[in-house]
Amino acid sequence: FGCDLIIGKASWNTPLSEIEDEMVDISRDCDALLGTSNRSCPISRNIMAANPDLRIVSKCTSGVDDVDVEAATEMGILVCYAPTESNCNGTAEGTVAMILARLKKTIERDRTIKSGNWRDTGLMGRYLGRRDTDGYPGLTLGVIGLGRIGSRLCELMAPWHMRIIACDPYVPDQKFSHYGVKKVDLDTLLAESDIVSMHCVTTPETLNLMNAARFARMKPSAIFINTARGANVNEAALIEALEKNVIAGAAIDAFQEEPIAAGSPLRTLGDKVTLSAHMVAYNESYGAGDGGIGPGYRWAAQAVLPALS
């Protein structure tokens, strides 16, 4: 297409200040910025101001909370993202895997066998679905955010015959009906759910949405899943809730700071928490081994090309 491509070289372990310096240097020569999630270095005003001719910031992943959209608007820079089935549905599938791993204790059972032991009756799983034979009502799944990912999660879990409730003030009531879930407020969701799964982007309303008071509203037997954004969760409050058995467990794919610090208490909580390096959406795509976000890159690139023509 007659474009020069410049690829940033900073790694996850590069200090934030150095990453921003590199991004500023790159931006001086670029009319467009294209990439994946930028949790390690948000696209700041400084980065976008480095080149007065910068026209577009295009991401291959969902959400624009890692871009200073207000600054971009002031500068007349277009910001867009590519919420493809590959990354959205991949996240929903990964969430199901995390839920099942927590409730069926697959990781703990595997470790028990590999350490030379056998059946541990303390590693009983939990039955998810409703049973008609003995009147077992099944577990309740609470979904915070009924967007693309939350909706797909509801579809995937529906055959398990669980009770599914959801909270999202920004979608119409008919969407709850379409996916067969009951609309509730956040306090009700937290109080009634056995599994609380977060699926909302970071906005002023969702920043630290899950805090100490909200974890305290959950059942002591409940588990918390976050495959959305780390900024939506007060991490210190989550750690305390796990340490003090306010909730039974958690599975986390997104963190306040990434990578998490070597000394983070999350690394020492053992079986109370399952950790993933913000890669639940990364799956092989079309057998190409491209990280599963290849379609997102194509969408993002398709947004860039008209802006440069």
C-alpha cells in the first residue's frame, strides 16, 4: 500500500517511562498507530502530540480505555478498535474454562496426581446445572456487563441449565430476554450469584467497581472471575477478600499493573486464585498460530488505510 511500517521494540518488562519515550519517538514519524492492548503504556496525549500529522489510532482489541480519547478528540485524531469474534468470543470461551477449572478443581487434582498422591476427598467439585431428579437448583451465574463477551458467555452457559442473572444499565431490556437471563441490579447480582463474572470496559463508572464493600456482598462460597479490565477491580480489596475468606476463590486474567509485580500477594494465594497473563483472548486462528487476533489486526488495518488515503 506504499506505507512504511515501524514496529516498537519495548517488552513487557520495559519501564513505563521508557516505553512512552519509545512511543513518542515512533509517533514523530507515523501518520497512524496500530496495535493491540496498550496496558503497559496507554496512548497518551504526549504520544499523540509528538506528530501533528497523526490521523488515527487503531486497535485490534476491544475497548479504548488505554487511549486518551479526550486528547485525541481535541487533536482531531480518529480512535477505533476491532471487536472481532476472534477476540470477543475467545474471551468468553476462556471465561468458561476458568469457571470450570475453579469449580471442578482440575488444576488442584492434576497437581495432586503429579506429586505422587491419589484421590483427595477435599477436592470435591461443584455441580453447576439444575437437577430434576433430586430438586437441586443449580448454581447462579452473575454477569456484570452484557456486551459482546458477556452475551456470548450467557449463550455458552445456557445448556448447563444454570440460573443466569445479569447487570448492565446500558443495554435494552429485550437483550436480557433474548439471552434468557434475568435483569437485576448490581447488589442483587452480588448477593445471589455463586459465580460473578466481570465483562465491562473501564469507564469512570466502572473504575474500581469491585471494591471491599462489593466483595463483602458476595456469598462466602462464591468465586469471582475477571477477564475484562484490571482497573475495574480494587486489587488490594480482592486480595484481602481472598485472604480473609470473604469469597471462596477467583480467576483473574486482567490486572491493575501488568505484568504483576514479582512480590504481588496474588502470586502467593495458592489454590484460592487462578492467574492468567492477560491472554485469555489469545487463541490460534485458522491454524496460523497468530495469537488468535489476526482478524482483529485486519479490521484495524482496514480502518487505517482509508484514513491515510
